[in-house]
Amino acid sequence: MIFIRNILLESHRDSFAVYLHGDDHYGARTTDESAIYRFRDRALEDKKDRNTRIGLMGDYVYSFPKNDIRNEEGEAKKPEPLSLYTEFREIIRPLAPRVDCVLIGNHDRDWVKAENINFVNWMCAELKMPYGDYESFIRYKVKVKGQQNRRNIDVVLWHGDGGGRTSGSSFNKVHNPVDIFRTPTIFAMGHVHRLGWNHEQWLVPNEVTKEYDDMDQYFVLTGGYQKGFVSPTSTYISRKMLPPVAIGSIRLEIQPFAHGGGTRDVVNVKPEEIR
């Protein structure tokens, strides 16, 4: 899916905020539901006001189709999916006007494959949010009020796959979309329940100025809310001896016209964990 969103800044010094949130697994016994509410309240109270934007990364509830072995492991509080998606819908309802894209995750997609029921699409229709399937491309067309300053900030959102026990394995996966899209400023991935980011730069010769322009890309892992090691509960994470989950989401402060100290403005992105 491709989404175009317009951002109007009061000054070239201004910035806007993008919150990336997912892998809630709402309804699991080991999910930190209070942290989901903290994220919601922080996004609602953000000082960026109308320029606060939100992307939802998938895997919103913890419920599995009939005959799925995970139903027998006792991790879910209640396995009935519609009630869980309905409760989660009400949690995020206040955020809906600011949501630019809602991805479906692999757990959400299990219901599509098994029962041909897309609860995420239903949730989007209920709240008038844009449904983004498993991966989406958002272009923020930014301009400065009363000025000629314009810039596109491109963001790729992908629910993701794979991951592993080492820190590098997840960041290797978030690089996968680069082979497809190449140029966006931000690549974000959920699924692996890791919270973090990586920043890469390279140089491009500028024939006009006879100087080098800095190019920047940011690779973001958008976190999760299901604890992996909670005694005496046995979870998938603990049985596989995967790394503990850093509970929370990511807020990106994006300044499209940050001065780089040379002859051109550069994009500056400041990530912040929302725990």
C-alpha cells in the first residue's frame, strides 16, 4: 500500500513526530497492558499536536484459530478473537484520527488463512483508519508555511519476519526492504519484539557545490508488549530461549530541514523509546 500525507510546519526549524507501535498481543497473560495505555496517553498528549502521526505494526491481540496447538498452552486470558479485537479497538479509538497506516501481523493473518476473517481490516473500517496489509510505504510531503521549503520523508513499514537470538539478526532483517525500495529515510519493522534503531550515512558528490552531501537512513525495530520470562508461566519466548523483550514502542522526532553545517539541509531523526 502507498499512502501520501501532507505535513505543514510553521518554521524550517520545526519537526513532527511519528509513533510506531505494535506487537501488543493484547489478551496474553504475559502482556503488559498498562504499557499499552502509557503509549496511547503519550501519543495523545504529544506537544506536536496535529503533526503527531502514528503507524501501527500488526499482531494486536493474542488469540489463535481452532486446533492451533497454542490454544492448549494456557497463555491466553480468553481465546475468543472478536472480543479481544473489540477491546483493543476501544483502546486505540482516541488515536484513530492520527493513524496513517495499520499493518496486519502474522498472528492477525492466521485468522485470514484459517477462517477468511480479517479482524484488522474490520477494526480499520470501524475506526476509519487506513489498512496497510503486511507492508506499506508512507510519503510525508512536508512544506514550511509561507516558504518554498519542501521535502519528502519516505517511511517503509513492514511487519517483518525471522529475527533470532542475536541483536544483529533482527537488524539484518530490517535491511531486507532496502533491496526493494533503496531510497526511503526510515525503514521500520515489528515482529521480533525488539526495541531499537540504527543510523547509517553515506556521501553523494554534489556537482553544483563541489562538496559532498550527507545521505541518512534509519532502521527501526518497533518493540512489543508481551513479556517473555514471567515465572511460573512458560512462554514461547522462554521455551525458545529468545532474548527478553524490551517492553515499549518508538517515537521518531523528524526534523526535515535540519542544517548539516554545509550548503544543504539534511533530515534529522531523533528516536525515543516509549516504555
